[in-house]
Amino acid sequence: LLCDYCLEIKAGASLMLDTSTESLPLVREIHNALLERNAYPILKLEYPEQRSDFYAHASDAMIDSVSRVEIAQMQAVDAYLAIRASINSTALSSVDPEKQTRVLRANKELRQAREGKPWCVTLYPTQAYAQDAGMSLAQLEQFMFGAMFLDRTDPIAAWGEIRAMQAELIKKLEKAKIVKLEANGTDLTLEVSNRI
């Protein structure tokens, strides 16, 4: 589903796989799937508390910049896949929000290097995400499996049905100038002309 439907990886393509060591079972599957497609996996793995360590130890200069190597890597790859797999969803809660904003600003050039490339962000079920959802890990795994149609014989065909349904909605919305959402306690008006 990730290699074919989401990213359409072809022979000779390179994919940057950006994730943490928590998702290694999925990383291995994607790595092998890429090799079977004669594509090049470029792994960017984080250890569980790497982001916390960055904020605790990085200088101001590092907070406000991105490595030239990281930008060059992003420019060089054909596609990008991020797998979020946190073991602590509150790990950055004590980090100064202004510092986090500075890092986001510094990452602008990295985001620009990714523009125009196929990209995807997905979640790998972890204990932290299960706790956040008020579920056991097994319940979260089952929920995610179903949400991605992986419980169906042909998940790609199921996503194709969603794409077709969305295409019909897009046709209707292309003609719209205003979208109004009303429900109990909700009255929202959006100007949508000239929007994709």
C-alpha cells in the first residue's frame, strides 16, 4: 500500500524512509519491498528520545538552521516516507514552544526540497499512541489495520474507491464559492473559490 498506492515507487527510484527505531518491523518490510522493486531505500532512523536530546543540547545556531547534508539528501531522493512511531507522545511537552517554532522555521528549506516529490506520512502503532487513544496496543493495531483497509483482500482497490468518491466531491466543490457547515452548535462558512 505504501510503496505502490501511496508513493508509486518505480525501479531505480530512491525513497527516504524517516522514522524511529520503534517501527523497525515495518521499516524492514518497506526496505525489502523497495529492494524487490529495484528501488533504493535511504534510511533515516531516530532513537526514541533523539528529539528531546536535540532541544536539550543543540546550540542556538543549530536550532535556527538545518544541516546542508540533510537538505542535499532530501533534494537527491525521489520520494519521502515518514513513519511516526513515538514511545512518548508528551516527550516535548516541557520544550519551550518558541524553540519548537524556531526549528519549524529553520526546516522551511527542507520542506521546500521535499515539494513536488511523492511523500507520505503514516503512523506505526505504539504503546504511547494506544494510551493516547484509550485503547490497548492490540485494539489500536486492529483499528489502524481496518482504517487503512489492510483487512481487505485488495486494500489498493479499497483506496481506489475512496479516490473515486473524492473525485466526485471535488467536481461538486469546484463549482462552489461558499461552503456552509451547520450542525448543532456549529455554524461555519468558508470561502472556497479558486481553491484546490
